[in-house]
Amino acid sequence: MKFEHAPRRKIVYSFTGFDILRLENPLIVASNLVKQFHWAGNSIYALRGISFTVSKGEVFGLLGPNGAGKTTTLRIIMGLLKPDSGFAEVDGVRTGRDASLVRNRLGMVSTNDGVYPWLTVREMLLYFADLYAVPAATARERLLELANKLQLERFLNQRCATLSTGQKQRVILARGLMHDPPVMLLDEPTRGLDVVGSQTVFEFIAHLKELGKAVLLSTHRLDEAERTCDRFGLLHRGTLMYAGTLDEIRKATGQSHLTDMFLTMMHNSEQQTQATKDQACTPA
């Protein structure tokens, strides 16, 4: 299937109070996602109607502190979690309808990913290609291409248990592309890596853009997001407070840097929460 660059148009999501760039023919769609979790008679909103899109050749940074709702969003997009309302699509496929079809269109890289210690790098990558029914000849060719791109050649026949942290991360990056998916999800991909390892991830993201992948990067590392992302969604307590390009969010917040934007966002959110509590406590 051939993916064409999609033109842009604007729509307004009223729950955010600002314009979100919506892309036609996007490869990732999150539309009004709502998710609550319940336990011991209590409930909490993990997502409060968030919407965004990611198109071919674009990196969208989903940014937020721990507990903002980033992982919940990724799990819904992967088809691992069902939203209470709203929907997600990957390459035109609703995630709640055919999870296996969705996962064939996704590549996932996470700091929580591991490697099979007793397999060699070559064996592991070919194994994952086989899981996705990639033809053997295509898998071998893709293995060589990725080994060259990510500098894996010298330890392709080495058992994964003997690899350094940075080498394992390169293997995990290659694994995500063995079935050549149109969409890549990156969940905190630089956590625990040194400067050299982080640079490998940055170069990998640039390579994904060159390949025309739609990339969703979930992170709380604002400096890294500013370096790699084309557009941003600032998530706080399940609400997408701001979304757009860096210039658009600068205009919306009056701040120049992502760190200052985040502090402004969190301050405004706390003020809104306190104002709601005050109104609820005011006698009629």
C-alpha cells in the first residue's frame, strides 16, 4: 500500500479551548478518548476526551508528567485497552475491532522491552519477523539493512545476554522495524541511556521520518521532545491542555520553552481545579 503525504486543515475541539491541527488521512487517530478506572468504590479519570492525529512522516510528542495518561493512551492505540468512549484508529483500522490487524501496522519501542538472552541478535530479529509472517527472504534482507543502519553487524551472532545496555537498545529499535509497519510508538525510548545511546535513538527517529513513518513519542523529557518532534500534545491529569506546533503552543501559553509551557499548564490546571472546588463549597 502506498501512503501519500496528507494536506493539513484545522478543526476545533471545544473541550480544549484552542485549535488543534487535524491532518487529513492520518495514520494515527485518537478521537475523544475517555477512560476511567474503578477500584474499592472509587474512580479516577485517566483520559478526559483527548483527540489528536499523526500523519505520514511526522513525529508527534505526547508529553506529560507521570500519571498524565500517556501510557493509557498508548495501550488504547495498541488495542490492549478499551476506551469508555471515543475511538482510536491505526492506518484506518479501529483498534477495538481487530487488535491483530492493528498490531501488524504498529511497531513498538519501550524502555520496558527486553531481549531473549539465549538467542543471538540475528536469531531474535528473524524470530520477530516470523511472528509477523514476514517472508524469510525479505526478513533476511531487512535484517542486513537495519544492522547497517543501527551498527549491529559486529554482534549479530552474539547472544543477547552478552550485550551492553546501549547495544540491547539498538536491537530493540531494529526489532520494531522488522515487519516494516507504517506506525511507530516510542514509549520513553531514552530512559536509562547515556548520551551516546540517546543519540542513537535520535538518529533512529530521524530515520523513521525519512521512511515516512507516523511516529508517536511518549515522554516526559521535554528537551528531547523539542529536539525531535514536529508537533506536541501537552497532557495533564488526562486532559490534553495544549496541542500544535511549538510556535502555536508558544502563542497559546505566552512561553518560549517547553519547560515553561508545562509549568504554565500545570499552574493553570491547579487554579481551575481549585476554582471548581471553591464553587462546589459555596452555599447556594
